[in-house]
Amino acid sequence: MAKRRPVANLLALAVLTVVVQRPMHPYEMASVLRARGKDQDMPIKWGSLYTVVRNLEKHGLLEAVESTRQGARPERTVYRVTDAGRVEAEDWTRELLSTPRPEPSAFEAGLSVMAGLGPDEVAPLLRQRLELLERRIEAGREDLARERQEMPRLFLVESEYALAMREAEATWVRSLLAELDGGTFPGQDAWRAYRETGRLPADVADLAERGSTSE
Amino acid sequence: MAKRRPVANLLALAVLTVVVQRPMHPYEMASVLRARGKDQDMPIKWGSLYTVVRNLEKHGLLEAVESTRQGARPERTVYRVTDAGRVEAEDWTRELLSTPRPEPSAFEAGLSVMAGLGPDEVAPLLRQRLELLERRIEAGREDLARERQEMPRLFLVESEYALAMREAEATWVRSLLAELDGGTFPGQDAWRAYRETGRLPADVADLAERGSTSE
DNA sequence: TCGCTTATATTTGTCTGCGAGTATACGTCG
DNA sequence: CGACGTATACTCGCAGACAAATATAAGCGA
């Protein structure tokens, strides 16, 4: 398969797509991004911005156009996208849309080590998550409703997607919580006993040993 | 809120939770993790492993127990978790479970720059994504069914979650695709026209300018 | 007009993630 | 039994991410 993107940071894609419209200096790119609300999902890291722009230039995807100086202000370098940059942006977009790749989420990591806490502790934690999630969903819905008034749908799909994913997560958490609260989660008692006594059922203990180096 | 985790990499949490069960040397931690299938979601980066372990030690969450050498093999340092390490692992787990945080996905990034391609190009790309997604869901379902035979549910929740999320994504993509295919996506014609002629409707052009520095 | 905050614009320095390399032991197949 | 692959076990070194520092200009209230 093709070699990795010359500049892997997703901020680079955002930069490319704004600079396609008109040459800009880095700070302006950030402003435009911010004005479009892209910083909601992707807060702008100033350190990264300049690194990314420099790397894009190094790889020939951007080129410096001029370097103006107004008064004693720091020099501003204005960049323009190159043909290669335009190609890269489109190709990258295609890949992002067409190819799902497993993205490990922090919550997944949490679930995978959840056994270390007891079921009676996990339930309230999930309840809290659910509450926060619901609040966020509500806020997302309102934002979306507001933005729909002044922005074509085309520029809102990513928010719609994010909202849908949060809703799906909430649904999933609710169902797990129902099992926990109803005591219908299989092995819940063994789990609680493990947490309280520190002892695992024999068959599970075997599993936990798998992969250890034989001595 | 509390200061950032002393070792932020999620691999550190995985390391802590395996080493809680029994002291180990780094390579063994990786083996155990691999045997438990944690490397599916989180492929093990060897460079990171040793860095992470060293950092955990530096912050007093792990401590070296012994340093044995067998024959001419490289020295193996065995680490044990400290009390602070145990506390950190539990606290971190609690946070991951209880607190949702916005995690920008690559697909979301793709959607947010989708406008740069035309609708007639986007649809096939999404169709491809959907197909891959469906294949993966099928595979995930089978894996899960197999693992349920030999592993208690408790250690499979994270896979169930991942599967549910992929299903939700598939559903969402399907519905967007239906709009695109049916021609019912609002503004679809303007979008196509933009792609073909390079000209935006006046009101949208205004929006695209927002955030630019006034000259 | 003095001093305050906020916006403009970039550089620096650190820390860490991780790809790639190194070196030995073990198994096995012809 | 020797050659070749694979598992064991770590080390090195740099590119890249980002926090924080830096420096000036502009708006604004008192």
C-alpha cells in the first residue's frame, strides 16, 4: 500500500483545505479554522501548527509566497498550496472517507480494565458517564439546530455524525447499566467476590496466566 | 481538576493492570497483553513499552525487584507495582469509565473536509467504507461468539462496545448514503455545481470568508 | 494618555512515541 | 548437524507534538 502520509497530523489536512481557498499565513489559517468551529473537535495546538506548516513546506505541499513585515511586528510568512498539496488533500480525504480504521478509544481501554474495580463501583461510574453524555448530547442538538439556520447541511455532517455516535454510546451504556443494576450481568457475583476476597474462580485464574513465560 | 496523569500513554494503564497480578519483566508484560488479545485494539509498540515502564518507575508507580541474567542473554529487569501504582491504576480506570471526553476521529475529519470532493465522488467512497465496515462487523461478531465460549463476559465488554459502535457507524453511513443516492441531500446540486465550476453560491462564499484577518 | 487586557504572530525547548536495529537462544527440517 | 527461521529481550536515536515563552499592536476605560 502507499507509503504513510508525508505529514501525518490531521491538523495538516485542515491546514491544506483552508489554504486551498486562498494563500494565508499560519496564524490566519488558525483563525479561519476557529471561525468555522473546527476547533470544537480539534482544539488548535499552536506548537503543532507551525511544525506542521513547516513540514508541509518541506514536503512540497505548501510553498512560501512572501514574507511581509508590518512595522516592528514579527515577520509573517504567507503560504500557498502547491499542486501536490491539492492532490494530497483530496487523496487523503478519499482515504479517510473510504477506509475505516480501528481507533482505540479511551473508554474502551477503561472497559478493558474495568474488572479491577468491583461491579458495585462500576455502576455509579457508568451512571455518571451517562449523565454527562446526555448533557452533551442535548447541547450538541441545540448547537446543531442553531447552526442549521445559517450554515448549509454540507458543513454540518461531521457534527451530525459526532452526535449520532454519542447517542449510540449512551444507548450502549444504558443497556450495560441495566444489566448491572438488575443483577443480570453473567458472573456478577464471582466478580464481586473477586473484588472482595481477591480470589478468582479456578477457570478464570487459568486464563489470567495465559501468555506468561514458562520458567 | 486533578493534574495530568504522570504517564499519559494508555499503554501504561495496561502495563499497570497486568503487573498488579504478579511482578514481571517488560517483555513478559507485552506477552501477557498479547495473549489476552489486548493488542487487537492497541498494537504493542516496543519502543513505547520500555519508555513507559521507565517512566512508571521514575514516578514511583513501579519498582525494580531484581535483575536476573540467564546465560549471555540481555539482562532482564523484573518490576513490581507499588501502592501508588495500584492507586493510580484504579483512579485512572475510574476516570476513563466516568468521564466522556471528545475524541476526534479520523472519519469525522474526513467528513469535515468532504465538501472538497463532489457528491458523486463521495457516495462511492462511503459505499466502500460501508462494505468494509460490514465485513468487520461480521468478523467481530464471530470472534465474540468464539470467545464467549472460553472467556467470561466480564472480559469481553470492551469488544462488545467496539462492535456496537461500529454498527452505529454503519447505520449512520447507510442513512447518509441513502440521502445522497436519492438526491434528497439538501444543497446537493449547489455542491455538485461548486465542484464542477469552482464557484460557490454567494451566501456560502461569505461564510467561507469568516475569520479572515481584515487587511 | 496611562495602564490594562485582548488579539496578533511566532519561536523555543522539552518530552515522548515509536520505528528500526541488535543480539542471543531455540526449534526444526531436510 | 548445519542452516534458517522465529521467539526472546532490549537499546538507540530522531522526528514530531505541544506547552509555554516571547514580543508587539490595538482597543478601551478612567
